[in-house]
Amino acid sequence: PFPPSSISNHTDSFPGALTMKCAVRSETMILRCLVLAWAFLLGSAAGGPSGLMRTAQKLQRRFQDELKSRFPLVSKDASKAEYDYIIVGGGTAGCVLANRLSSMLEKEGRGGKILVLEAGDSEYKSKLLVRIPANILKVFNSKIDWKTRSSNEETIDKEVHLCRGKGLGGSSCANAMLYHRGSKRDYDRWPRGWRSADLLPYFKKSEGNVGLKDKEKNRAKFHSSEGEYVVDDSRYRNPLQAMFLDACASFGMRRKSDFNNWDEDQSGCGRFQVSQKNGVRWTAAEGYLDPVLKRKAKNVDVVTEARATRLLFATPYKEGNLKAVGVEYRPEGGGSPQQAWLKQTGSAEQEVIVSLGALHTPQFLMLSGIGDKSTLRAVGVPCLHHSPEVGKGLQDHPAVTLTHNIREPIAITNDIFLRNGKSKIPRPSAVLSWFVNKRGPLTAVGCETGAFLRTQPWLRDCDVQLRFVPGRGQDPDGVKSYELIGKLGQADPGTTVQVIACRASSTGRVSLKSNDPFSPPEIQTNYLKTEADKRSLLKGLRLARKIMARGKMGEMVTQEVFPGPEVKRDKDILEFIRKTVHSSNALVGTCRMSRSGGGWLGGSPGVVDPSLRLTGTSNVRVVDASVMPRIPGGQTAAPVIAIAEKAARLIETERPS
């Protein structure tokens, strides 16, 4: 049913053997063949040849639409052009910037150009790994995961896997898709110009919310349906989710339909909204970069599989006033260095914008000679500007899990996998439901239901988020558990509650292991460094146990698997936490912005100013999660997009007319 022309490889090469790979992956074609075979069986059973024909035709139209959605991106030798803006990183923030700055340059009509450099690939639209929400089970340690890990941890008894998305769209291709902004107070602690009233217009500008109904209280005040980042209600329902919410309500929690209504306290239980469109993961690349490339904008070049290695500055170097003239990069698979250059003429100031995320932005800056001079000297990198805060202040949402077996085979894994969830082969009905109608268990990431709560009544904001998964984890490390289920399927039906310290106060750091840009950075999370974080996870786990023992939920669960019924004393629970704590993937703060005219936390200067300009340089900005001075109490994709929207506006207003 597939014409050869629709599945042929398309590659554009340029010097350094850097290629754009837009071919359909073999695993995708195999899965589609399996689906057609299942369609044969189902069609025969449901109406003979005519039923088969109708099913196959519908599937064929779906698959052809999927194939048509792929397109060859611009892939040029970037060294042969000069650019007004070089965006280093095609992740969540980079896609927003490419869209907004492209529109700005088109309005000016002066022929400006933008380059986006991305280390990952461009296959976010053709990869079922990205598009099927339930494939988050297969994301960790995959091709789209940077596979970064912490090391030399002093406060916990393990290394931590820190999943970061690699490829156009960045972590919006690899996260749990939950749409949270945190509370109003989270941003009112940020510098002037970045507080809740300043950011709300950009949250709304970016949001395309199709899930909240018009009758929802204050919908228009806090939400929009017109933005590029599509948000919807999860399409999957499981009876265990309803039991969990009933248990939370009986525990005294109020039910919430909108966790992003800043007129209400964040505490409560309910269903979280997700960044999906019609049951398909919606990424920043689809929302922001696709429109630019589909209209064949001549002012945007996108080069993928290109590892940015350092900033290039004008010589002689001027300490405290470095001027970027370009970026050096190398093909991801190896090869000689290449350069992308900023324009050196014109009245408007050209800029490099670094958007590599909280782990790789500080690494890139340090490789460029901007960081703590002693750290740089230790790995043989010349220090061009001493900026000791680069890489410091790493914040995250550490998490632990509570896992139970249940009496009946009604978990999400029973809905996805054959043999009552004990096989690693997906149910034909689940696969067909997604391919044909974009519904069913494959539209779920598992943790769309949950709650925010305070473990101490005197806390101004919630310190714990509970994410309920209607499936039993195979390991107390939630990241490893998802990975194991993706590889092995599921042994027994059950439930998991992920207990997250959503406003953790411990801070870690990112540093250099070597001066090799292909070597991962050295990362210490310093989870549980503060007593407050230990208390949040300890008390949060105890509260989760009490919730799971209530009502029909309590009747449904049987054995506690992790931590286990024998783990009762505070001492034993804290030992369990130290051995199993993991990331819920909300890394921020390693290039934090300073207050106007001064320092930030403890009087320390920031890495960027409130205009996100990199201190010590005249034309470099940082726009990504690394600039957040304090972590918000919710997943961080929405705040990153709002930051990028505001940054684009700052650039536009500062650009000479």
C-alpha cells in the first residue's frame, strides 16, 4: 500500500559528511506491517473481506499522512553564509526563538538570517518513539536521550540518570508531557521583569489549550486556545485513577480541574493536562519550528547532528566585553571543526543565543572560556572571562516511589501488553486504537493523575507533588522502572505513586570533566542536601501511604512492594530515599539571572542579566531553563517556553529600527 516514492531515503549532505536523515525507520515499517496483519485478522472477524478492506484503507490513509508529515529540513554548509542570529540548540527554547525571530526579520524586510544548530537529529515527526505518548517507556537511554548521569554524589548513595531530549524539540520530545506552570509566588521571587504578571502574557501567548471548557472559572484570565503549544486533556481513563482521586478527596483534598489557575491555591487532586494534540505528543518543534519550515522561510537555516563546541570571539579579547563573531561546531559523528559566522556589517547588532539547557549550556560556556578560572585551568581551557557562577545552582525535582500490587488485572500495563500485561508484545487492539483513532492506552504517559500538597501546614506553597501511575513499577527508581517496563513488559498488575519534592532547595553543580566537547559534563545533583528536602520526601511518602490505604483504593491494593512494609522508621525510610531517589526531569538554574544591578541568592552575581545577556559579553544571550533563579513547583516545559517567548520580545524591542 506504500508507493516507493513515499518511503525513499532523502539525504542532503554538506562538508563534513553531516546529513539530514528523514527516512522512515525500519522499526516503524515493521510495526506498520504488524498493524496491517492485525487489521487482516480483525477485519476478517468483523465483516470478512469488506471489513478488511475498510480497515486497511483507513490505515493506509493514516500512514500516508504520517509519511507526508516528514520533510527535508534546510541543510547547508553554514560556513558559507552569515547570520544575524545563531541559535545554539534546537530544543524547546530554540524552536520558539527560531519562530519568533524569523517573523521579526520578515517584517523588517532587510534580509536577515537565522541559523539553528542542533546536535540531535530531525526525525521528531517520523519517529513513533516521539509521537506515541506511551513510548515514554522507551525514551530513556534511547537515541533521543543525552544519557547524562550524575557522579561523585556525596548526599545520596547512587548516580542519577538525568534524561535530556536530544534532537529538534529537545526535551519536549522526551518529557512526561505534563503542562504545569507552578504557582504565582514562584515567579514573584524572580527579578523584576520576570514576575508572574510579566510572564502570564507569554504563558497565554504560547498556549493552545483545547481541553479546558469555556465554563471553567477564569479560563480567559489564565489560558488561551490560540497559541502554538497545544495542551489537552489526556484521552486515557483507568479505573485506578478514579480510585486514587477518591482516596485523595476522602483524605481532605479538594478536587481541581485547573492546576494553572493562579487565583486558587495549587493544592488539590485531579487530572493533569498534557501537551498532546489528538492523542499524539505535541513538541515545541511541531508547534514552533514546523510553521517556519513549511512556509519555506528563506531566513532560517537548520543544521542538525552538529555539536556546537565553542563560541568564537573577536580578537584581541577584551575581558568583560567579549564580542562573539560566530560558533564553532563539529559533525556529531566526528569530523573536522566548522564555523558559523555572524554578519559583521549592518546597523543592527547580531547575536549568538545559547539554548542548550541546564546541563549543556554551562558546559558549552565553559568550553568557550567563560566560567570559574580555576575550573577551566584544571582541564586546560583558557579563561576569557571569569564567571564563577556558571554551572552552579543546579536545581531539580527529586523523587521516590511507593509501589503496590493490586487484586485485579486492571492496570495500564494490562491494557497495553498481551497476556494480561505479562508479555512485552503490545495488544493489537491498543495499537490499532492509536493508529486509527489516536485513542486508548498508548495515548497515556501514565502519570496524568495526581495531587499537590503541603507536608507542613505552615508552608506557603505545596512542597510535594504526587504523580499516580496505574501500573506497578519494577524498580524503586522511577526512571529505571519505566525503562524496564519498556524492555520487558510487566510482571504483575499494580500501582505506583511518585512522590516529588517539587520545590526542592538543594542545589548542585555542572562542571567539566575534560576539554573534549564530546565528553559529557560532570554533574552533582546534591539531592537531599537540605533538611527541608529530606523532610518533604519523608513526609510525602508517609502521606502517600495513608492515601493508598483509603476507600476502594485501600481495598484494591495488596502487598506494598517498594519501599516495603518493613520500612517503617524514619531512619529506614530515609535510607530507602538515599538509595532510590531519582530525577523527575526538571533541571534548571545553572546560568541563573541576577537582579538588576546586583547579585541574587546570598549576594552572588548571576550569569546573565535580566535581559538574559551573558555577563562579560556584548552580544551573547542565554535562553533556556538554566536562567531560572528558582525552580517553579511544577514541570518546567511551560516556563521554558514562556521564557523564550519573552526573550524573543526583548530582542525585538532592543533591535535598532
